[in-house]
Amino acid sequence: MNKRDFIKNVAGASLGLATMAFMPEGVAHIPKRIKGNRDSRSKRTFPNVPVVTHEGEVVRFYDDLIKNKTVLINFTYTECNGICPGMTANLRRVYKEFGERMNKDIFMYSISLQPEKDTPSALKAYRQLHKIKPGWTFLTGTKANIELLREHLGFKFSDPSLDEDKSQHLGVVKFGIERLERWGMAPALGDPKYLAEYVRWMEPNGSRPVLTELMG
């Protein structure tokens, strides 16, 4: 997608709708808005299952990692010959775009697609290899809980045969502000500046893109 196509998709549209234009074909449909108060809606959207951090700490996904936070979430492998290394490298650039806000009011989470192999020690070694700083947590857990998260977070293909092929996993990042219930998704290999802007546009006082300014 070139810059002009990007502008057409983003300018003049709500962030949630604009980012959906970047989603690969075959992604599961976006569920209808869940009724109830914010806390109950979020807990159904973000299962409050136990997961394990790269430090070996057991935490609750919603209560400890998502609630009242601004987050970016992706799924990955530590052993991957496909897009995973590129995603990690690009998300490091996104991390830098947020600067001192990381680990204060913005947090990143990478969830293992292969929890049976990606133990906390393996995830910790992966973080060290890629020189990842605080505020970006790698997570593992039981296969059932990881699959539940993958389904609820929108990282499953609607085609079961395609979804079973883990080499075809979605190279996207989900981002949002939980307390405002504002969420979007975009390619994890996208321009780091744009990815950071997606998050900033969601903020209460965030600036919105102006078509003529984006076109330069």
C-alpha cells in the first residue's frame, strides 16, 4: 500500500474503521458490541485467564495487563523463520516512538503461539537477544488459554484450514486504550511512525490527521 492509499483509508474515518482496511483477508469477523458496563464488556473481550511472563510471574491477562492501560498486543514465536523476527525488529522501532511513555502509561505484550516450547526462560532469552527494554512483556501459558486469547483478540483466520497452519499466523498488532474502549489493528510491519500515531489519535486530546498535511 502506497502513501496515497494509506491516506485515503485513514483520513476522514474513525480510527477503528480506518485500521480495519489494513486487515488481511480471512480474518475472523469483528464481534458486535457487548452489552453491560465497561468492566464486564472488557472481561468478555479480554479473557481474564492466567498467563506467565518471561520472568516466570503468573498474572491475570485482563486484571493485571489490560485494565486501565494503553496497550499494543501481538502474537509471535521465538523460533520462527518467517515474519516474526521482522515484526519484533519493527515493534522495537514503535517502542522508541513512544519514548519515556513506555512502561509508564503504554505497554506492549507479545504472546507466544507455541507455549509448549516457549517457556519463560526461552522468552527471557529471546528478549535479551533482541535487547528489549522494560514495558514490553512476553507471555506464555497453557495452550488452551493462549488459543482462547487468540480467538477473543481477533487473531484467528475465519478459514479453519488456514488457521491451523501456524506458519500463516496474522502479522498484525492490536492496540487500544482499555478505559476508553477504543481499539484497532494494523500490520506489525507497518511504518513505526504511523503505528504510534494510530495510538495517539485514540487519546482524548490526540491530534487527528489532516489530509493535506499527510500528503506533504
